[in-house]
Amino acid sequence: MEKLSISIILGTAREGRDSEKVAQFVLQEVKKRSEIEPVFVDIKDYISGKTSRLSDEQSEKNKKWHDIAEKADGFLFVIPEYNHSFPGEFKMFIDTLFKEYAKKPAAICGVSNGAFGGTRMIDAVRPVLSYLGMIPVSPTVQFMKVNELFDTKGAILDEAYGKKVSAMLDELIWYTKAMKEARKTIKK
Ligand SMILES: Cc1cc2nc3c(=O)[nH]c(=O)nc-3n(C[C@H](O)[C@H](O)[C@H](O)COP(=O)(O)O)c2cc1C
């Protein structure tokens, strides 16, 4: 069977970000699923300063993200909570495209140092993804107290997160397969 292309997006460019450890953990969990072909996207490598999809001038970075997003069957976002929302650079990144997201499922992982694991960010980003045409799946994973969650080698200390990510992936895979089939019926 043709594999599902899922873009795993690390949604902060902050130097010293702990979300990178979360994104790497999630990527390893995704790699356990043989039906997924993961494509890792670190937004720090894609921010070009040209935020507008209406711009005629597409930078090389915009084009690279465009090509990945166009091919993607679904998305998995790992985003920290900054001031009860998502990082500004994430909005700049996501706003560079539009139609490439349409009718594609999206899973969201929130990250924070606090006890809520980015729940307010999740509530803030969900309508943005919906407006862009994505289908946010219901299960999310909140990575709480991220500053205490990994050992010095980057290994996760709470094994319960494996099950949580797995349950979210089950739902993401179900919707991604269904929507991939459904998109084939759309006349271009
Ligand atoms: C600008 C900024 C705003 C933040 N706002 C919040 C917040 O609203 N809620 C929260 O729980 N943590 C907040 N944090 C702390 C993050 O939870 C913490 O940085 C965590 O490590 C995840 O983000 P990181 O990937 O940037 O490290 C904030 C951090 C920054 C840099």
C-alpha cells in the first residue's frame, strides 16, 4: 500500500527550545508506524521573512515548504505555548501557504513548562488550522513540565507519553487514509 506522507512540524524557532526534544520523541513514535512516511519540518529552516502567500516572489524556503505541504497527506504539529497562544514565527510560517492544506487531517501536540502542557495554545491554534482547511483530529497530546520530562541524553522519562501519542496517531492515520481516498474524487 502507498505510504501516507505526514509532515511533522516543530513550531518554534526559539534558541534553546525544549519542544525540539518533544518533536524528536514524536518522530520516533511515528517511525514505528509502517504506513507513515514522515517528513520532519523545523520551522527555523523555513522562515524567510516573506510571510504572504499573495506575494509573487516566492523565496526558496517558501517553495521548499510548498512542495512538502503539497505532497503531504496529513500534518502533525508540535508547538509550545507562548503567552497562551502559539509562537509568532509559527503563524508567519503557516501563513505562507493556503490551498496546500485543504482537506488534510492535522494532529496537535502542545508543550509547556507548566501543568497544562499547552492546552491554551491548542485551543488557539485549532481554529487557525480549521480556517486553513485542515481537519484537526480530536485527540491531542499535552507535554507538561517539559523542562523535567527528558534526561540529559534526550530520552523521555515518563513512558505514558508513548501510549498517548499512539492513540493520537491511530486517529490521525484513520482520517488521513479516509481523506486521501476522498480527495481522489475531487475534480481538478
Ligand atoms: C515568550 C514565551 C512565552 C511563554 N508563555 C507561556 C505560557 O503562556 N504558558 C506556559 O505554560 N508557558 C509559557 N512559556 C514557557 C514555555 O512553556 C517553555 O518555554 C517551554 O520550554 C516550551 O517552550 P520551548 O520549546 O520554547 O522551550 C513561555 C515561554 C516563552 C519563551
